[in-house]
Amino acid sequence: MNLNNIMNDLEKKHPGESEYLQAVREVLESINEVVNENPQFDSAKIIERLVEPDRILMFKVSWLDDNGDVQVNLGYRVQFNNAIGPYKGGLRLHPSVNLSILKFLGFEQIFKNSLTTLPMGGAKGGSDFNPKGKSDNEIMRFCQAFMLELWKLIGPETDVPAGDIGVGGKEIGYLFGMYKKLARENTGVLTGKGLGWGGSLVRPEATGFGGVYFTKEMLKTKGDSFEGKTVTISGFGNVAWGVALKLNELGAKVVTISGPDGYVYDPEGISGEKVDYLLELRASNQDIVAPYAEEFPEATFVPGKHPWEVKCDIAMPCATQNELNGEDAANLIKNGVQAVAEVSNMGCTPEAVKAFHNNKIPFGPGKAVNAGGVAVSGLEMTQNSMKLNWSAEEVDAKLHQIMTSIHEAAVKYGTEEDGYINYVKGANIAGFLKVANAMLDQGVI
Ligand code: 2IT
């Protein structure tokens, strides 16, 4: 594979799509060696076929706000690759959403889903709709208008969307209601459903719990554990909540959360009712964490900054892409960080990842660390197919086993000569091989 030629070609075809090009470059750099050792991939043009989505649906979403005014948004679904199973991936509702972001997320999803060991292809979708400050009725009308277009492309054996930033149980409910009406069927077409109508226990906690299980395995390779560790996390949504819950259970102390307005530092630790409060913050449909410091006076609100300046043993970004840069990484390293695990998708910039690698800090990439969310989505699909529900213990045990197996796969392909585990390389190679071999088996299509 000529990496530079492929990247140059892609940059020419998709100028300015920086997140997408960043995600592709990272994967190609780490699989380069494996592709060169397997000429069959090159002759079938596996890489050239893998880096472009199978198709993209882009549509207009018109809806009425509470004043009766017409609002217009853009909606998207990027179906990237279905070599190993139906397209699968979340829907993101955020004003920053554009094709570059959804293509990076869809591309990452291919490898993440492959790592879970479950049969799921990669996709992503969403809209530049901003849920912040919207009423429930406005969110419902938007979701219904969005599904009026999306339903034509999806189905329980074709493409199964779920939540991402801005899409939780409430939005999945509105989307499901409209799909059901249009398609005249009640099937597991979406995951993250309510528990009374096809949802799986542990799905809301799964991304966070899975992230902690993976990081626990990372620490274990050093003979270490979470007990007594100080952890900085970012974000305050579903993912940060699940991470905080599990970290407390394992004896760690969570000292930060964050939003676009800044971060909160709570030296006493975010546990008990304070973790529950994260859900209240999220339900308020506001992008702010400042109220936390008003509610709990031992905490300080630091406006306009990221939590990576706070001294910690372990850092776990849980918010959004490129939220931890080279300077943040240098700060963490200076303060003695022992491990970094991305729970957000591509939470760290390439400069930050390079700094962790150069300093031999164990670094877990998002596609491995946060795969627990989509893994339990896969388990929700299985339960829907069987028309049976598993207990929370059963789902959690399967999630735990999946995260351990992802860690094992990353160790297998990512261990370097000096014993340092390059989890980025390991996860990318393990995720890639399964998809590439499936594409080879299925011919040129
Ligand atoms: O980034 C992700 O893996 C998700 N937003 C979850 C996707 C899913 O289909 O559960």
C-alpha cells in the first residue's frame, strides 16, 4: 500500500474534511505493515474500498418550533461498511455536525464494531440540530421529521442506528415511534430503546462501564488497579455518568467533569448523589456544568478550560473529538499521569497520542475503550431477535467479557519489542483484519 498516494488522493477528493482525514490517516499508519505483508489486500484494493463510505444519505429536515416558526436542519446517514454485519452506529445531534465529523465517526465505527466480536458493520448519522434549550415537543417534532426521511434507508437487518451526543432514551423513543408507524412493523430497528419496549438492561451504562473495564485491564498489565487512584474525566453526559459510577465502585476518586463552559474540580470526589446529579444536569438540555459548583460548594468551577491541567493518576476524556491536545498531554505527563483512556471518539489529537507513545504512557484509543456501548447495542439486537430479555447480570458479564477480549486482541497486535503496548496499533490491526478478510471473501462489490 502506498499510504501517501492514498492519503493525497483522499485529500483531493474531500478537501477540508479534517476529522475524516485525521481518522483515516491514523488507521492507515498503524495497519501499513500488515497490509504490506498481505499482498492479497492490495490487489483487491481493500484499502481504497474501505476508506470511502458505501453511501451517504443527506436530507433536509423541516419542523415547526413552539412559536409556530419553520426551522430547517440538515440530516445525514453515512453507511460506511457492512462486510461483517448490518450497518450499525449512533446518531449525533449537535450544531457542529457536518459530513467530515460523521465520516470520521462512521469510519471509526467499522473497526470498533469489528473489535466487539459481534456481527455489526459501521455507520453514523445525525444532524446539525441543536437540542440545547429545546422543549420536549420541539425535540419530538424534530425527531419525527428526521425519521420521515431516514426510515427509507434503515431496518433491523439493514442498518440499526442508536444514540450518540444529543440522542438518549427520549430521542430514541420519538424516532422509534415514527419508524414503527411508517414501516408498519415493531422491530429492533434502533438500539438504546426503553426497557419496556425492546431495550436492553445496562445499555445506558454500557459505554462508561465498558471504558472502565478496558482501563482496568490496561492497569492490570502493570500489576496495578483503580483502587485509590485519582481520575480526571471530561463531559457530563451519559458516558461520563457511567464512567463515574463504575470508577467509584472500584475505589477510584473522580475529581472533574466538564462542559463547553468549563470544568468543575471537586477535590472530595464525585460520588453518590453527585453522580446522580450528572443525569439531572444532562436532562436539563443545557450545555453547562457551572451549576454543579453551586449545588456542591466544595467544588470549584473553572470557566473556559479543560480539566487536563488537574493533577491525576488516570485521565479519561468522555466528551468529544480532539478535546485533549498536545499541550494538555504535556501537562498530564508533567503531573505524572499513569494511563490515559479515551472514552470519547478520537478524544485526543494526533500530537497528544504521539506524546503519550513517546513517553511510554499506556494510551487506550476510543474505538477500543468505548466499544462497550455498541457492544451492548449488539446484545440488544440479539435479545430482540430472540424475543427474550437477559438479566442485568447476564448483560454486564457479557460486556465485561467483550471488553477483556478487545484488550487481549489489542495486546496481541500492539505489543512492541520493549514490551510497551501500542493500543492504537493493536486495536486498528485487530479491527481491520476481520473486515478486510470478510471483504476478500465476498468479492468486488
Ligand atoms: O460511538 C458509538 O459507538 C455510539 N455512539 C454507539 C453506537 C451504537 O450503535 O450503539
